[in-house]
Amino acid sequence: MLQTVIFILVMTGLIALGFYLYRFRMQRALRRVIQCFRDHGALDDRTAMTLQELGLAPGSTFMRFYTVRNLTPYALQTLVDIDVVRVTAEQKYYLAESRLAASNLDKLLNKQPQR
């Protein structure tokens, strides 16, 4: 009985740790994508850039088999879905700073841990 309880507690802890690590890595990927747009100056439709120009193009299938999962494409898609990153007709991307500020996502991502 005690072994079963310990097993359940350990498994619950491992699942919680997995969710926390995924959340941490996704927040880091979101920060990197936003910073990439700012660094390259892709902040409106006139200065929009392709994913290759931004350095956000997905890697080759071969490399994806041998590296840690890259959450950057998922972070980019999330930002496109919430209209923080916009896509032009020429398939160029830019960061809409006004939408980022309105979404409060920037505040969430830059929140410092309490000490």
C-alpha cells in the first residue's frame, strides 16, 4: 500500500515537472522569437522579413532527429495565432508591437521571479 502511494506521488511529481519544464522552454522560445524580430528591425509591413532572413526557418529533418526539440516554430505559430506576429501577402513576417503591448504577453514573459 505504501509503495503504491509513493509510486503515485513520484509519478505525479514527474508529470508536474514535465509541464513546468515545457512551460519554461516555451516562454524562453517566445522571448527569443520576439527578440529576433526586434533585433532584425522587422516591426512593420515595410520592414517585414522572411523566416530565412530572420533565422527562424525550421532546421532540416535530419538535424531534428538528433537535437533537443526546438520550440521556436511553435512559439512563432502561437504569436501568429494571437496576431502579435503578422504575415504579409509575400509570406514575410513582422512583429506588431502594438498588439504585443495590448496582449500583455510582453509583461508575462519579462516577469522576474519573486525572491
